[in-house]
Amino acid sequence: MTPPRNRKALVRPHVVTAGRARPSRNIFDLVTLVIATSGGVGPLTPEKRRIVTLCQGGALSVAEVAGHLDLPPSVAKVLLSDLVDSGHITTRANAPADPADRSAHERLLREVLDGLRARL
């Protein structure tokens, strides 16, 4: 009997995170930016080493890191929280929106809402 094809995909994230399902810090959204610090790579797992290398080229979002590693975002968040704890990366929240942009977004959303109300 052959094992299911997706069995590796089910085991790997568990192994990558050393069995943890939650990050040590709850600071990550999908759009949180992560940046490598000037510290060396040191003794890291291959996935963590790859994250640090990716983030040395500039800020990446959590979603981009997960995509580059081909891992679920929840797994990437666990790895990223470990790297923040060890000082290998730092996080940045998104820049606040320009007030002019905000009013344009609000106006667009208001028009969409008005259009939906008109149809209903």
C-alpha cells in the first residue's frame, strides 16, 4: 500500500516549527513587514536562515515570506516570532495612510455601498 501523496505536506510544517502551532508573539499580520537586522545568521534551521537571507534584501511582508518558503502563513509566523526573539529580524507596521488617500478610499467605499443599497 502506498502512502497518500500529500502526507509529506501534512508532516512538514509540524517538523519545521518543532511541534509548535502558535508564535511566541502575536505581532504578525499578513501585511506586517519584516526586516533582517545586521546580526549574523548563526546556527539557524534552513528555513530560518532562508528567511533572514530573504529579508536582507529589504522589507518583506509575512505573506511574501510564506510564499517564498512555500509554507502556510501560520507556520511562517511561528518561524518569524523565533527570529524576532533571537534578534535576527525586526518588524515594522505598515505606514499610516496619507489623509488624502484615506478620503479617496472612503469616497470609493461610500459609492460602492450606495450602489449596493440601490440594487437591494
